[in-house]
Amino acid sequence: GVAEGAIRASLSLVEQGTRLDLLSSSVKVSSQQMPELHATMEDASRVLDMKVVPELYVQSSPQANAFTLALQSEDDKPPIVVVTSALLDRCTDDEVKAIIGHELGHLKCSHSLYLTLGGLVSAPVRGLPLLGSQAEKLLQEWRLAAEFSCDRAALLVAQDVNVVAGAMLKLFAGTARATNTQAFIDQS
């Protein structure tokens, strides 16, 4: 409806600014630049039946991370996924593929749109004693469910639970030295 259109329009402005920033400060992955990573994005997009293959950027950072604006725009511009240089250095190719699958899950499910809508709807009640904390709790539960959905997307792309667990372990630990995925799973 109207709210969705307004959110898409404002997120489009954010996306445009982010795209310009990435073009000036990151490396855009293509068939000529980091072709193996480009093929990974294409393969993951195919597995998840994405309508458009997102643009992939590598951003220099000492922190292993990945993110997306998580919105498939209505115009011709492809969505954006960013991985950091530390993530590429720390993870195996299969783990990177799983992480890209996770990020594509956010796009596939339009999480940015729904998170923004949820925030707008809950904003008026946040200051109310009981209702505000309940609204925040529901939004946090939704965020967690969204992450679980994206972990499933990672598993669909990677086709190996140990690869997905290994990728998460390296992201959470901040080092490639943490390699015991079973101990990591057992801690939860």
C-alpha cells in the first residue's frame, strides 16, 4: 500500500547513496574482477531463484562482515550485497558462499521493508509502560526469526550444515583459528 511505497522510496534514496559510496570506496565484483566470487553470487542467486543477481562489493575492513540493504527495488537497479575483505580472508570459498546465501535470504524475504514497517507501527507505543516493551519484544522475536530464515537460505545454497556452522563460527569468533564447529554448536 501507501506505507510500502513510501518506505521503498526512502530506502531507494539510501540505496542510491550507498551505491555511490561503494563505487568510490570498494571493489565491485564482476566477471572481470574477482570472477570466482562473481560466479559464487550467480550460483547462489540461481539456487534461491532470485529475479535479479545482486551487485556484489568487497569493502576493505578488519572486521569480517557481510550486509545487504535487503530490498529488491522496483526499478532496474539490482540490489546490493557487501562482503568485507576480512571475511574473504578468514572464510573458505564454501563458507563465503553460505554467507552470500544468508544475505540473499534477506533480499528474498524483503526483511528491510518489513523491519521498517514494524518499527513504524510500534513507534507510537514504545513509550508506554507495558505495551512498549511488548512491542519491542515482538519486533526482536521477528528479527531473530528473520535471521533463522536467512540461515536456512545459507543452508540451501551451501548444501552442508558444517559449512554454514563454520562460517558462523568464524564470524562470531573473529578468527579463522576457531575450527571446532561441534563445540560451537554445543555452547548454544
